[in-house]
Amino acid sequence: MPQFLLSNRFWTAFGAMLAALAVAAGAYGWHALEGDQAFRDIFMLAVQYHMWHALGLIAVGWRCAAGPGAAKWAAFAGICFSLGIVLFSGNLYVFAMQAQVALKGAAPVGGAAFMAGWALLAVSALAKSD
């Protein structure tokens, strides 16, 4: 695994940047999609999942600071959260803006990545810190 993925600074900064992007996406979706409530609701759901998992990435950074044993599992959680944001939220963003699915099956895979990420974060919390 690349060393930067074990860095608490990387995950904390990456999570904070993705959280800022979620705020920007929320503002965009709220104003740009005001004419169609159904698409606006889908877009805002994507924003919610995006934000919660950006905050999860900050928790990944916190766990990476606990030591190498915890950092390994936390890094895998961070990868899962990142994939989930792209696949789940990204697919919903595209659907809300274009009324078509960007990548068929991506949202369920992204949702599974979110769940795996939370499970891996729990493993990180239970892992020996070394």
C-alpha cells in the first residue's frame, strides 16, 4: 500500500476538501434544480451521502494517527468511502442533472463500498495500534 494512504494528514485534508465540495454541490443543486423537485431531492440525497462520507474520511485520518495496525484498516476504509462517494453520489448527481444513469449498477456498488468502509473503520478501531 502506498505510504501516503497511511497518513492521517492525507485523509484529514482529503476529507475536508471533499466536505467543502459537498457544500458547493449542495448549493449548486439547490439553486440549479429548483424547477424539478424530484431531481432536486435525488441530488440532495447524493449531497447528504457525500458529506457524511467526507466526514468519515476525517475519522479515517484520526484512526491513521493511532498507529500502523489501525492505519492499515483505516486506509482501506478511506478507499471504500472514496469509491462510494464517486460511485453512489456521483451517479446520483449525474442522474439528477441529466435524467439518465451515468454507469448502470454504480450506485448499489457505491452503497456497498460505504458499508464496507464503515465495517473497516470499526476493524481499525479494534485493531492493535502497535
